Amino acid sequence: MSTGRTTPDETESTGASTAETAATSQSTASTGETLLDVQNLKKYYDDDGLFGDPVQAVDGVSFDLRKGETLGVVGESGCGKTTLGRTILGLEEATDGSVIADGRDVTEISGAERREWQRDAQMVFQDPDSSLNDRMTVGEIIREPLDAHDWQTAEDRRARVFELIDKVGLREEHYYRYPHQFSGGQRQRIGIARALALEPEFIVLDEPVSALDVSVQARIINLLDRLQDDLGLTYLFIAHDLSVVRHICDRVAVMYLGNVVELGETEAVYTDPAHPYTVSLLSAIPGSFGPDRDRITLRGTPPSPRDPPQGCRFVTRCPAKVRPDEYDELSEAAWSSIESLHTVFRARANADESVLDRLKAMLGRSVREDVAETRTDLFGGLDLPSEVGSVIDEAVDRARTGDDEGAAELLREEFGSVCNAEQPDEHVVDADGRFSKCVRHQDGYDDPGAVIERRANR
Ligand code: SF4
């Protein structure tokens, strides 16, 4: 992470984007030494069986974090980014997997070892308005972790707080004030000072600037950059602003439905994305990897993490999904409707209210009751080959008799492929070790980008 620097004036507004104002290039400060080795990390909620299937918020994430680097984590809201950060820190108990730091698995430690990890690894939260206790002074807030860890003497703690106040660009007199007396950017500086109090090596930055004005965002990013240089910090930078991530992160991990689907050097990922989800996500940035490529609108809604698809997690929305040869000529509109109908059956089978509500918003009416009407909505204007129409009719008949699971299964058997059958392995896609989890990187399949382009031009 390396950026241009500015003074901490929170009131000035330049009108420029955060990335333009704050950042010019990524850091070369990473030593290449591994700080954290995350292996097959899982975090499931409601996994006691009382509420049906567990919510698979993080489902088998593996990566290493190098000392001194900034690793970005991007993905749609609800993809598991924040849960991943919290589970690494131990704020959430891991369901499975390991996080190795200094030769020990920090998901297993307790007592003195745990307290040591809590000192070494900190978090800066998204919303500075709700993450600071308004009844405590700034001095008390920053001193709190020092008190909790019984850090040196009371006098040392007080001196340390003044040192931190200065380090984050606040003034001495701010020690006695309360958070509500500060602007959003200043409040985030207080949160950063608190995170730095115990001299951590590693900080999870959970959308640290997304609640701030653009000009203030740039100043906070510059501050984080300076602190990283001065203190040798390693960052996990969780964000949804893809432009900011491009300019400040050394590497980027792309998450979808609890999984990291692609991870590599930031510039390589942004200029030549390998995974179909990355291609779709980055297409939202004008000119990000090609002047002529249009934005890709993903079909349907994200599946529920309580009931992720079998096989590839991205299969229900993937614009490059491998299709059965016999249906290769089917129109994109027909495929889109088939995938949507599949989602309807799966949501009905699992009584998944959140997905059913999203489908209602998409179709303009409830899909709970009359599935025949849903068929008309989705396929009404389409000219379907008779064999396709027959399969869909049979699936609708099954759903009408209450067999939503059988209906979903029939569509999966008939229109599914290797993408539905197996979870893709990691495939190394460049000389720097970037990986992407997509079967299309195997021999015998067309490249995802080429397939997306071809289908978009049909
Ligand atoms: S495995 Fe299939 S569904 Fe998954 S990303 Fe690759 S092409 Fe798409």
C-alpha cells in the first residue's frame, strides 16, 4: 500500500475520487515472508440442527498473508468478507480449518496465547459512528485496550495515548473530548489509534472508509499507508469499492458465497480477470480491463448461504457455465429463465424467505403459491424447443404437487453439467501464482473470458 500524502484536514473537499486522490501505486514493502497461513477455514452459523441447515458464511477459505502486504478482500455484500476477517481474528469461533501464525493455530489457542494474539491482531471497523462509546472520552477509548491488557504503568499508558493521538493526526486537547464532538474522519482516526494501541503486527480493516465522504476517505487511506510504512503493518483490507482496492492493495482475493474464487496480484486480476465472477464484478468499473467490454449483469439473485448450490457456488449465475452439448444453441434468455426457475424451486424447497423475497422483488409477485404463473412469467415470450418445454412442464408439475426438491433435481439433471457436479479446484493461472477456481481452466474447455464474450454477442 503506497499513496500520496495529505494533511489531516477533514473539511476540505476536492471532488476527486478516493482512488485518484489517495493512491498512486501498490506497495513493494511486503517481505514475501508468510505472516498468516489460512487453511480451509469455515464459519457456519446455526450448525446445531435446530434451524435446519447451517448458514455457511465462510466455507473452506485458504490463502497466505505476507508480512507487510495489503491483501484486499472484495465481493458482494453478504459474501462472507467480514465474517472471514472476524474469524481470523478470533472474534468468531471457527467451525473448521486453521489460521497458522507464528507456528500455532490461532483458532485453537486460549489463555495467555490468546491474549497475545489479541494484541498482535486488531480490527478497524466500518462505521466510526457506532464503533466508539460516546460516553467515554477519546483518551479513555484509546487507553481501553491498554488497560484490558494491563500494559505497563498507568503513566506509561497515558503517555502512549498521547503518542497515538499524535500519530493518527489528532491534537493533544482531543484527549479530553467525546466522540460526538468529532467529524466522521476524525472518529475513524480515533478507531485507528485504538487499534494501534497494543502495537499489533496485523490489522483487519473492515470497510474503513466506506462510511466517509470521498475527500476524507483519501486522507484516512493516506494515514493507513503511512502507518503501514512506519510500523511495518500487514493489512487485510475488506472493501466493496473496487477502485480503492485496485489502487492500494498488493493482492486481491475475490469472494463469492463464502469462498475465495480468485486470488492474485491486484493489477493482474484487474487487467485480466480469470474467474467468471471476477470478470462480472470488474465489468462494473468502466474501462477496467478493456475499452469495449460492457457491464455484465448477473442473472438471478445470489443463492442462500444456508443452501449453496452443489458443485460450483457460482453456477446459478455464471455467464460462462459449461452447458450440455445438446442444448448449446438455446438462447441466453432461455438459459436465464431456466436458472431462475431452478432458483425458485430451490428456494421453495428450503422455504428460504430471504431468497423468496428477493425473487418476489425481481418478478413483481410471490413465487410461493402458483408456480404455473411463474413459468408463464419466465418463459412466456420465449420460443422454446419442444423437448426443453416438456422438461420444464414436468418440473412445474412436480412443484405443483409439492415436490419442489424433485423439480429442482430434474432441472439440474437435464440442464446441469460438470459445473453442477463438482466444486472446482484451484487452478494456477499466471506465473505469480494467481489462482482461480473454475473448471474452464482445465484442458478441453474454452477460456471463461472468451465464452462470456461469445455469449454476450449472440
Ligand atoms: S466452474 Fe462452471 S459455473 Fe463455476 S465459474 Fe467456472 S464455468 Fe462458471
